[in-house]
Amino acid sequence: MLQESFFQFTAPNTDGNTSKTTITLNAGHQIFEGHFPGQPVVPGVCMMQMVKEVLENIIGTKTKLLKAGEMKFLAILNPQVNSTANMQITYTTTDDGSLKVDATIQHESSVFFKFKGVFKK
């Protein structure tokens, strides 16, 4: 779990099946000592985990990633340059109870990460 030590987020603002939150990154987290020294970059796997943890907060239950249909890393997210970012998550429940999820992490016009996939509750 990365929440609290690696990142924090504001209470999601939800409208229908779309939620928005602001993420604050911990630029002093030890992961940046190796990724990369002197030039920190949020690892892609951490961006994916942040989406998972925010989604779980929104729906109130744990999830498991079933399918990552699209994962695009479009820009470097350096916590020293952008200590905050905005996340938007839109999800729909399928007939089998799984969640189709679209998520984006961005700051102003810079889009860092886009995701489309399926989670199981």
C-alpha cells in the first residue's frame, strides 16, 4: 500500500461514475533514491497502484486487476517538479460485477498516465 507513505489524496469529488481527486506525492520517499538518484521519476507501477488504491477508496472495497487493456505513460512525473497531480477515474460495473475503469493522472495540460482496464471486486 502506497497511500500515506508515497502519496496522499484529497477526498474524491464524485459525479455519477466519475471521481476526481488531487494527489500529493512524497518527494522524499526512499523509492526515489533508486528511481533515479538526483532525477526522481514516479515509477509506472506506482502510478498504477495509486489508481487501484484511489478506486478502492471510492467504491469501498478491495480490488484485483484483471486486465490492463491500455497503459500509456505519456510524460515523466517528477515529484520535485510536480508535487501534486490530478487523478480522474471513471468506472462502470459490467454484468459479471467487474469494473471497467478509465483513469488519468495529469497536472494542468501535462498528462502523465492513461489507463483503461478491468478490476474485480
